[in-house]
Amino acid sequence: MNFSLTHCSAIITGASSGLGAEFARQLAPTAKSLLLVARREEALNQVKAELLSKHADLQVHLCVADVATDEGRARIVESIDHLDHKPNLLINNAGIGDYGSFASADPAKLRGQIDLNVTALVLLTHAVLARLVAPAGILNVSSLAGNVPMPDLAVYGASKAFVTSFSEALRVELLDKNIVVTALCPGPTPTNFSKNAKRADGADTNRSGQGLLRIAPGVVVRAGLDALVNDCACVFPGTGVSIAAPVFRIMPRSLMRWALKRRYHKDHQAES
């Protein structure tokens, strides 16, 4: 595989803040063009202005769209077809979570997680795949949460397990087409994710132990891009996360269930 980020033409979803904006910043010095996708036009314009203030020759295109909708994905595809440079990199970064029990969840937010984390990622990848110019790359932002069941974050964890599995399978299918696929699986990262995942009543999740796993967005993004260039199937950025991931994989399921049940009931007894 000879994919390179130099002179790449990239599509980045969820690019208005957090990891998405950081992907844009780190690609900007060597990229030829970036198509930044998000729902918030003002925030996208701020990211674009920041990039062009440092990299005047970079082509930065914006697509204001909700990737979780058919209409939004159609708008993205239309934007791609009007680009001067055909893309060779897709970064599926957009995602959302929801803190709290499944039983008490808003059905619209349950649906929203599946629509964005799973359906949008799959259908956008399918649409863009035919438009990628090899050698090319696809970087799917998954999560360490995909390696373990997540009470009070059940749908999010399950959706990220899907993303990792899907990425691994797609990687094998595209190997002969000179398209590398990588799943980026970070642990807790200081972005707007937690703020958006909180419910209206302020419900949060147990964060004990997260300090050992938390790393900065810049480190997460650098690890993901390096893994893509080095043709790695899956990357768990940070020392703590890289240790936790294989531990979760080899831990007997019965032991994992016991630990999860103990933690969950301890948390909810403390609340009552």
C-alpha cells in the first residue's frame, strides 16, 4: 500500500469542531483540498478561516449538511462531484452518544445514534467509494467503547462495535483496490461529545478511571492518520487505551459481566 497524505484531497464529516476540526488542522499543511462537512455553517466558516490564515494555497470547500439524513448525504455527494480534485481520503468522524439508561432514553435520540453512527457511515462510505481515486484511504472513527458492553451508553457502544467490525471487513474487501481502511478507536477525549451526550436533566455517566485513558484530540488524530499511512487495521491511541483494548478482548465474558454489573449497581445505588 502506497497511500500518502501528501497532496491528498480529503472529505471530513463532523468537521466543525472536536476531532473533525483537528483532522482538518493536521491535514492542512500537506493537503491539496479539504471538503469539510457539518451542520453548523458558522462553525465551519470559522474552521475554514483558521485554515486559510495559515495555508493560503489550500482549497477548503464547505458542505453544510446533516450526514444522518438522505438529503444531507445527497448534498455531500453533489459537493464531491463539483470538486476540482477527486477525493482520495474519506474520514468518517461524525458521531453522537447518549448518557443514561436505555429504558429512559428518548426514542428520537436512540434513532439518532443509529442513523449517524451506523447508517450514515455505511451509506456515505458506499457513495464515496466509487468516487475515490486510488491509492486512497478510509478512516472510520470508532471507539474503545466498541470493545466492551456499555451500560448507560448501550446504543453508542454497540454502534461503535459495528463501526470497528465493518471497517475490518471492508479493509479485506478493498485490499486489492489499493484502498486502505483503518478504524480509529480512542478512549475518553476532551471534545464536545460529553456535552452533547448529556440529557436535558443533566444525566451523566460514571467517569471514574477515565483519567488513565484520556488523551488530547491532537494525539488521537495524529495516531489515526499515522495508522492510515502505515496501513494499520485498527489503532487504539494512548498507552492506557492500547493496554485496555487487548485486556477487554481476552477477558472472560463472565468476568466482564460481573465487573459491569457490580459497577452499574454500585452507581445506581449511590443515586437512590
